[in-house]
Amino acid sequence: MARKRALISVSDKNGVGEFAKELASLGFEIISTGGTKKMLQELGLPVLSVSDVTGFPEILEGRVKTLNPFIHGGLLAKHDDESHQKQLQEHSIEPIQLVVVNLYPFQQTIEKPDVTVADAIENIDIGGPTMLRASAKNHQYVTVVVDPTDYETVLNELKTSGETTLETRAKLAAKVFRHTAAYDALIAEYMTNLAGEETPEKLTVTYELKQTLRYGENPHQKGAFYKKPLGSEFSIAYAKQLHGKELSYNNINDADAALQIVKEFKEPAAVAVKHMNPCGVGTGKTVFEAFEKAFAADPVSIFGGIIAFNREVDAKTATKLHEIFLEIIIAPSFSEEAVAILTEKKKNLRLLTISFEKENKAELKMTTVEGGLLVQEQDDYSLDDANITIPTKRQPTPEEWEALKLGWKVVKHVKSNAIVVSNKDMTLGIGAGQMNRVGSAEIALKQAGSKAEGAALASDAFFPMDDTVEAAAKSGITAIIQPGGSVRDADSIKKADEYGIAMVFTGVRHFKH
């Protein structure tokens, strides 16, 4: 083959000028388009336009320029196939050995708050993915680069041996297909939402690697953390870490659980989480008051746990937090004094900040099962959305209502079967994950102890029998909130009336498995 050709057409121009200079010095003839061509020419490089190669002008406002046999013949021809080479000669097509392409900024376009559908559609690249896929398919002979971080590797191999290795070309080709698949997945999601399709026949999702993890749930399992492009910034995936060692798989799960609970509260709140279940939730006029109550709710389980706040952590609160062994503290911000206090002699304590001013985007909840994926809406149903009925003779008092509301906010985040005992500003006992509801109730009531007297009890699902109401009454509970809907609701209502308990039906179940 006479000369080597490189086709360069990029939207991300980071490093491409220097890369192109090096290619030119290695004897590559450069083909380019539009803004890339202009930039390379301004650097003093000789550049052929795509139109020079195809003999056909760009048309339709640049929508059609590289979709041409003179380009794709050069990309797809097998260099060691006589019939392919003969056809290239017959049609005066020259092979292209190196392709450097990245795509129209579709993601950056739809991130804009004022983006129009027309702008989004115009930023769907057609020619770029086609060139990338053609080159990647033919990686036996063609080097294809989609990521500027790979420029150095390619140059080093070209300088050393005059060509890239097949191993490198295969890795670059795989990266191309991941890149175009992710690009198409974003477009598919955008168009699906635009069309109002709720359960499309195919679900394509893409995530970007945020960090590799030391291990997964257990040390013998490998793990990694990916974040969703255009995902909710009000999330752990977009948190900023101010201090501490790297987050682990379990840390991330627990931190997410803590954040989802603290999002429920408008007033200053503190949430303590252990193994993805809350062990203490408190509210107050200040974060210090809120934390004192969350700590008092379960001073044993909080050890080694995670704390989430919805207000800035101040020095007073930090001093109290410093006394306890914690894995993570999450807050919108930390005062300078708080950071100094919390980092003193605690090199491993993770401090995470999350912007509570960001919009809480509704995202699908995805759970993998072997061989498949379960998808559902997030459970963002609140008490304000519920169709409240009160089937008992007694109505809740204003203070009981406040306790019921707090319990209801928390119980939907507890693993089912779930029971929460609370007063108006803190949890008193939490029962989670038992195989029967009365078992969870017994755990929560035992933890609450004498504090259950005059408190409220929240249940994530209905009572199949009246035994939970009986246990609650004997512990001094005066108000209960539950979905209702059991065929034996009448038994629970009767039992509540027998003990003078006010019981609220919401009509809404909050299972969390």
C-alpha cells in the first residue's frame, strides 16, 4: 500500500491537534471535516476535506458528508483479500488505516434546561457512529480511536513499529462499540420518553464507571460503582467526598438508604442507617437536636453506622459526632470548624456533601435477578397523596398525627415486614425484615420499651390478624397508621376500639424488599 491515511473528525478536540501533528510526521495523510479540518489547517497541517476524497459536496446542512463508498470502502476493505483490493483499485478507493472520531454532543445538548426537541434531534450523530462501527468491525486492519486518552498508546505503537498491535486494535474496537451503544441508549431513552412509552419492548440503559471498588458485598466478590448519565444529582452517585477512605460497596448502599430517608423531611432531620435499614431518625429545631434524638433512638446500633443530615453540620454537632465511631456522614455542607473536628484523628471517616437544592429526578428503580431485570417506579407516594380514612371510634389527636406522619415517612424505607414506633420527633423502635408482622412489631415495641406509652405505630402493610394491634395496645401505643385492606380488617378495628386506639388507614402499601 502506497500511503497511510487517517480520518479525523471530532467534537471533543482535546489533544487532537498535537495527535494530528504526530501522525503527519509519521507520514499519514489526514482527511477531515468541518470544524476539525479548520482547526488542523490553522495549525499549519495539510488536510484533505472529505469532499476531496468523495468528489461529492456536503449536503443537507452537513447531514450527509461521510456516507459514501469512497469513505466506507476505505474503512471496510480487507487488506489481505485480493478481491477486496481489486475492487478498491477498480473504483479508485484508497484504504483508510486510522480513524479518529467522536460524536455530536447529544448528552450535553439534552442536559440543557432550555433544550428544544429540534436541537436534540439535530445532535443525533449518524455519520460518526457509522464510521466508528465500520472501523471497529474491520479492526483486523483499521485502528479506531474514540477516546482522547488513547492517543498516547496509539502514537507509541506507531513510533515503535509503524503500526498498532492487533491486541490494541481489538481493545479500541471494543471501546468503540461500548461508546456507540451508550450513545444510542441515551438517544433511545430520550426518544422513548418523548413518545410516552412506559414499558418499551426493549429496555436499553447505560452507566458510566465512577470507581472500581476494593471488593463487592464480601471480600471474595469483585465490585464497581457506575453512575447514570443525566441521572439525579440529588444522589450518592453525584456526592462529593471531602474526607476519608474510599467508599465500599456496602457503604454506597447504606449511604443511598440514609439519603432516601432524610429526603422525606423538610425540618432539620438526622437519619442513622445500619445495613440499609434506619436504626434512628430524629427531627428538631437544629441539626444538633435532630442528631441527639436519632442517637437516643438506638445508641447501640448506630455504632459503625451512617448518618445523613438535611442541614449543614455545625461545630456543636460535629463535636458530638466525633465521639462515635461512624463510617460516613452525609450533609448538604459542613462548616470549616466541623470539618476540622471530624477529621481530627479520624482518617477513615468519610464526609460526603450532596446538593439538597438539586431537583429530585424521578428514576426507575432497577433490581437484577438471575437472567433478568425488574423495573418499577420509585416509591415516592406520600401521606399527602393518600386517601385517608379513620375506621376507629377515636380520631388521632394533633400530637398523635405528628407522630403518625413521622412513622409513615420512615416505615416505607424499612425492609418488610416493617414496623416503626415513634413520637412526633423521633423513632423509638424499628422492627424490620421478619417473616411475620407481629414479629417485627415485637422487636420495635421491645426496643421502644416504656417510651411506647402514648406513642404511634406505623406498619408498611395491612395487619392480617389483630395480634399486632393487641401487642401495640399492651405496650401503650395510642395511635396506629397502616394501609388497611385485609379481609380481617374488622378484627383489627374492633381490637383498636377495645383499647381506645385511634387507627388510620392510608390505602397505600409500602413494601420494601
